[in-house]
Amino acid sequence: MKFSLSKLQQLQKKNNIDLIGIAKSSHLKEDENVFRNWLNSNYNGDMNWMENHIEKRTDPQLLFSNTKSVIVIGMNYFSNIQQEKSDNLLVSKYVTEIDYHKFFKQKLFLLLREMQNIDNSIKGKVCVDTSPIFEKAWGIKAGLGWRGKNSLLISPEYGSWIFLGILLVNVEFDKYSKEKRDGCEDCNLCVESCPTGAILKDNKIDANKCISYLTVENNDKNLPTELQLNNWIYGCDICQDICPYNEKNKKLSVHLEFQPKIELHNKSKKYWENISEFEYRKLKKKTAMKRRKFLFILRNINHNL
Ligand code: B12
């Protein structure tokens, strides 16, 4: 039995999911080549875990046997927080009240259960961020948006302020989503605005230079002195703040979980310079920042002073 797209769209509405799309499962050979070249150029920095499970990463069948369809959901997390740039140290908008990983898992498991209530032979696997799967590439195939020059998936409705999550299922659909046309065309604002020159041509990032990578993933004691963090201490929004699609499609997130964690935004350099480990631990609880140890936040603060 094939599952109907319109039934899935009903479940989307019921569960307050901003974007949903489905792609037929396949081996992403072209993406695999792009990815292997990216790794060979060491653009992954010290994220060595990206070199593992390359086959699984490119073929959902190896991640979950019998995958027939890839369901991708997108949730808007845009908030209009104004961060006084000159005197503040900055935390990315993606640090919201609740870490999106947990929220997505709940949404996707519920979606799977509701699909199983309609057809009890359905089996599925939930993937959010940490599974070896190309979420953006699948989001593009599932018609949620196109690959922006900053490498992020840009949706015509919400811009790039969306998190992505995936549900692999063993069922076919009566219809699959259509891919969107590239909306970036000649625009190069994100490439030009990146202060460290991390955005390469061909919609790729050199993570070694990306402020998001440097502040969130890099585990060196000291950061390269030639790279300035431009006041960011966790993540970076520069290549998204400048995007005309994000300007045009500003829609405040309706999800309580994705309201900004106000206590972490809008804080002065002075505040961060004097923050204690106890206070930092209290602030980061439940947020996406929770995995980052105090030592690295101190390193990032110091790199900005
Ligand atoms: C590793 C990682 C990072 C790394 C590397 C970023 C990167 N661009 O790869 C770092 C730490 C830098 C990072 C930063 C951020 N990240 Co991140 N990250 C990931 C993660 C875990 C894997 C991404 C990956 O595989 N990268 C490898 C490279 C090679 O992949 P790629 O650039 O996407 O290229 C692929 C395709 O686009 C394709 N491709 C590229 N060019 C071409 C050309 C052709 C012709 C074809 C066919 C294919 C193709 O081939 C590649 C393989 O599929 C994903 C979650 C996931 N599991 O997918 C989240 C994810 C991409 N990150 C996300 C977010 C929100 C961010 C930040 C915005 C956070 C912040 N504010 O600081 C920044 C944005 C920085 C930027 N401009 O990319 C979201 C993006 C949502 C969206 N709208 O796209 C994701 C999907 C997490 C999620 N679940 O929502 N991230």
C-alpha cells in the first residue's frame, strides 16, 4: 500500500510542522563525490567524525534497511532579537530556549506513530543532526528549498532560519515533492559578508575559517590569531543576517521552544568577561549550548577582547 501525500500533509497541520516534503530514497552518488572532495581538501577542520560512515551517509538503505522514502521536516526558529553589536558579545539565534534536537525527536516519533495508526506495517528511523545523513541534500530533494551559496538550505517561505529533521520510512508515497528552483542566482552577499572568507565557491564552506565552527566545534586551546570572531562567542549568523530571502521572509517562530534564550543574548563584553562557571552552566541548560564547556567559552570570549 502506498501512503498518501495528502494524509501526510494533514498530519503536518495537526502537528504544527512548518515545512514537510518527501523524496524517494536513493544513493546520493553526486553528493558523495562532492563530500569526498570536501573531506580531501580538509575543509572539515578537526571534525574527524565526518570521515566515518561515508557509505551510510550517502545511502539511507544502509542506515535503515528497507528505506523507501525520506520525509524531511523544517521548523522555523526565527526571532527578532536585536543584539547591540558594538558593545556586546554575540550568541547565534539558533540558541533558543530548548535544544532543537530533543524537540525534533519528539515531533518525528509522534509523526511516525500517527503514520503507523493509519498503516501498521510502517517502520521508520528518526534522524536529527547527529545521524550520518545529509539533511540539507535530502531537504533539497524533498522540495523544502534550494542550496544557498552559504551552503544552507533556503526555503522560499522561511529563508534559512529553519532546522531540519528526517524520518526514514519503509513505505512508498503516491506522490513525491518537486525540487525548488535555485533562488540565489547572481546574489553573492553572503560570500562577500563573511569576514573570514569561509564561504567558498560552489556553495561550500571551509569549516577551518567558519566562525560557527571555530566557536562551536574547534577544540584547540587557542584559535588562530589571524581569524577574528567579530564578537561572536557561540555560532555565527552573519551569512544568514545578510541574506535577502531572510529579510524578505521574516516570520517570527510560533514555537515556544524556539523563542530566543534571552538571558544569553544581548549581554555586554563586560558581562561575559566576568561570568562565572556556575552562572554559565545555569544559563546553557537545555539549550544547544549545553555541550560546550566553560573553558571553550572563555577561550572564545578572550579571542574577542
Ligand atoms: C557539520 C555541520 C556543520 C559544520 C560544517 C558546515 C557545512 N556547511 O558543512 C559547521 C560547524 C561549520 C556548521 C555550522 C552551521 N550549521 Co551546521 N551542520 C552540520 C551537519 C552536522 C553536517 C553538514 C555536512 O554534512 N557538511 C558537509 C558538507 C560537504 O556538506 P554540504 O556543504 O551541505 O554539501 C553537501 C550538499 O549540499 C551537496 N552539495 C554541495 N554542493 C553541491 C553541488 C552539487 C552539484 C550537488 C549535486 C551536491 C552538492 O553535497 C554535500 C553532500 O551532500 C548538519 C546536520 C546534518 N546531519 O546534515 C548541520 C546543519 C547543516 N547545520 C545547521 C545550522 C543551523 C548551522 C549554522 C547556521 C549554526 C550557526 N548559526 O552557527 C551554521 C551555518 C554555517 C554555514 N554557513 O554552513 C542546519 C542547517 C539548516 C539549513 N537551513 O540548512 C543543519 C542541517 C542542522 C539541522 N538539523 O538543522 N554546521
